[in-house]
Amino acid sequence: MLNLFDMDTEQLMALAEYRDVLDKGQPFRKNFWQNEKQKTGIRLNCQVITKYCLEYVEGITVDKLPEYNLKQLREIFVKNRLSGMLQTVFDNDVLAVLKNAYPEEFKKRQLTEWMWSKHGIWNNDKYVIEAVQYMVLKEGIRRVELIPEYDWKKRLLKYGIYNVLSRFDWSIYKLFDFVYPGRFHPTDFKYKTKWRTNSVKKPMKTPVGLWTRFFQKISLPMTTYCF
């Protein structure tokens, strides 16, 4: 939540300027957003302005963000005279605006998984790497070479990021080769998937399996015959 007592003088002045933009219809002063873009880390002026826009103007608290999609949030920022911030400072990346405003909240699972479940963010390399590494870490995997031992389609669904595969032709290998380049070979994943699938779905192709099916069909116990 926005707290006036936590702000320094620069942030209070930035908030006052934004209120004048809303109330009086005047533009931000020249180079306001360009100066913000040059800053590194959390851009505090953008942070207080974003929070004021969402929480006070629109009545949207951080826990309510998952009720909106990215298009709706973009429209909210544009409607409230923040298109300059969105375009100039954050290169039209709505999620970057939100993560700048609520960095600690986006470390928690609810907002993290909501962010990654949004369609259209997988063209951003940083989000792909962040999402996959988060998933691997949460699964308790500390050694990269162990990754092919797991069923990743099931885990991608579990973390709500299965649609990231659409960028990689639905290939688990291509996804992990992108996140951990040069660490795997296609057969690391293909061999295990094929072996597990065949062993589960086609057990009757072994000699014992074929004899079992034969005796089941003629309704005789296998112990009747001696091989």
C-alpha cells in the first residue's frame, strides 16, 4: 500500500506533479520520464505514481491484480495519463511496471504464477528464464544434470506455465536448452520419455505378456502348461 510517510521529498514532489496532471490536465514536465528511464533498480518515482494510480484512483489493491488481464491494466494506465511512463520507461511492458511498483509482492507465489500464466509474455527471454528457474528451484532440484529425470509436462501444468512450450515447438528439450544452454542433448529427454511411455502403455509386447494374453483369451490358468 502507498504510504506517504515512507516517501522522501523527491517522491512526494513526483506524486504532487502526477496529481496536477490528473486534476488540472497539464502534462508532466519535459524529460520527466526520460530521467526516470536513466535510473537503475527500482524507480521510486514511478513506483509511487503507479501505486497511486491503481490504489487511490482505480481502487485496485495488489491482491486484486489477478482479477485483471494485461490488456485491461494497460488501458487503465493509458486512461490515467501514464502512457508516457509505460512507453518511455518500461518499453510498453505492463508487467515491468507492476514489478517495479510491487517488487516484494511479486516474489510470492500468487502474483508470480499469475504473471507467468498470462499469454503473450513468453517472447520476453527474461521471463522465460525466470519462470523455469523458479520452477526448478521449487521442485528442490539443485543439480542441473538431474533435470531430465523429471516429468516436466506435469510440472509445467502445476506451475501454470505450460504455454511457454508454444515458443519452443512444444519441446521440453528446446525449453531447457534455452534456459541452460549447452547442458543437455535431445536424447537426454527423448530416451527417457520413450522408455517410460513404452513400458507403461505397451506391456503386452514382452514374451510373458503375450503368453498371459493368450491364456486369458482361452480362460485357462498359465500354471496348466509347462514351458
